Amino acid sequence: MPLKKGRVEERQDPTTRDLELWVEELGHEDPSLRRAAAVALESQPTGAEAVVERLREEENSEVLASLINTALTHGTEEMGEVLLELIRVDDAARRTLAVDALRTLPSDRAHFLVERIADEDPDVRILVVNTLQQVASEEVEAVLVEHLGQESHPNVVAAIVEALLEVGSASSVEALRAAKARFADEAFLTFAIDAAAGELERRGEA
């Protein structure tokens, strides 16, 4: 068994046959071979489609973690969609792996999440907001402000408020004040909004 795994690790300049073998081994009954193949495909964009398919089927947590790492390396929109699919599964371990992976998504690969900020699942919306919070840009601030005006779930609003405190500017204050009026009965939320708006105003005056 170690020899088989070593065969994957030793390939420095993969050939077409190497790639075909790695893709084939993604479906191998031996999880150690599946994991090794997933690691080998990290730097091989041509294997992205096979990784996507395997992500939807994999049940071994160690293999799944390696597949997710490879998915993040490729950073395609389709990869991101599969990770979002995993958040909705009943298996708590699979959900946790997917959530942790998206939370560590590099900022230059997080923009595909923008369109999912209106997902029907509030947990997904919160995750998207938390991920976008890592991307400090005017585009992200504008997206958060726009959605703040539409969001009806208090927990999602709280996540947006926290995100704006990190990436927002004084231009977000008006939207925060409007949100406070809509959620006047949510004492904790109005307190958080006041704190965020006040801090952003101070930054604008500095």
C-alpha cells in the first residue's frame, strides 16, 4: 500500500496518463488512494471536474477534507457551489468540513459567493456574509449594504452588521440606521447596530 501512495507523491511532471490515473483513483475502494489522488490533483486544473463529482459522493472524512482543499485550490465557481451543497446535507461532519473550508476561502476567490447572499437558507446567508467579511473592498461593502436593506432574518442582519464593522465605511451608516428602525423590537440587534454605526461615523471623521 505505501508503494502505491508513494507512486502518486513522486510524480513531479505529470503526464496525461498520470492525470488519468489520479482521476481513476478518486473512485478507488481504498480511501488512502483516493486521498492521495485528491492531493495530487491540487495543482491540476484538468482534474477539477472529477474532484467536483467525487465531492458529492465521498463519505470518508479524511478524503473529503483533501478533496475540499483541492477544491479551494482550484477556486472555481462550480467548486464553491458544491461546497454550498454540502452545507445542506444531514451529515454534521460533512457540513462542518464544508463550513470550515468556506470560512478560510482566500479573498481573491470569495467573490463567487456574492450571488448566494440571497440564498433561501439563512445559515447559508450567514456563512456567505462571514466569508465576504474577509474581503475588504467597496464592492463587498455595497453588496452587504444592499442586502441589509432586504434581509428579514435577525441573525443574518446581525452577521451583516458585524461584517460592515470590519469592511464598511461611513457610507454604510444610513443603511444601518434604517435597519435599526426595522428591527426596533430586537434590543440586542439595535444595540449592535448603534455600536457599528457609531464606530463607522468616527472612522469617517478621522
